[in-house]
Amino acid sequence: MKLETKQRLERADLVTMFAPTLGQEKSTETVDNAVKGLGLSGGPYTFEQAITILGEMGKVTGVVGLVSRLAIARLRAAMAFHEAQVLPRAAN
């Protein structure tokens, strides 16, 4: 999954961020619980919505919280990369 090229993220994109650490089933359950707790739809999500979902997940202690905070950093980096590609560069 190349976050830098995406405009919106699907639920599966969020689950994929956690699957290597938590496994597919636990990742799906954790993402679904956060989405439901925030009252959001099933996706797709803007980067800002995805960060909100991950922030909700980051409130949990342990591995889930740690992976959530790392995923937020990854999404913010992808957003910055995407904005740098979209915005015209200043002439030197």
C-alpha cells in the first residue's frame, strides 16, 4: 500500500497497518470498534478522518496504542509527501 499516492483510505488500508503486528482478525475488530465509537461510516476516509480513527485507537494502552501512534506518524508523512507533489514548486 502506497499511502503517498492515495486520496482517500479504505477500511482495509487501516486494517493493513495493524495486521503485521496484531493479525488480520484483531486488526479488523480494533479498527471497526474505533470507527463505530466515532460514529463514522464504513469509508472511504480522508487522511484527517483516518488520523482521527487512529487517534481513537491510540488511547488504548499496549501494542494497539503504540502501533496507532506510529501509524499516525506514517499518515502525516504521507500527507506531507502528497501535498509536496500536488503543490506547484516556487521558481528559483
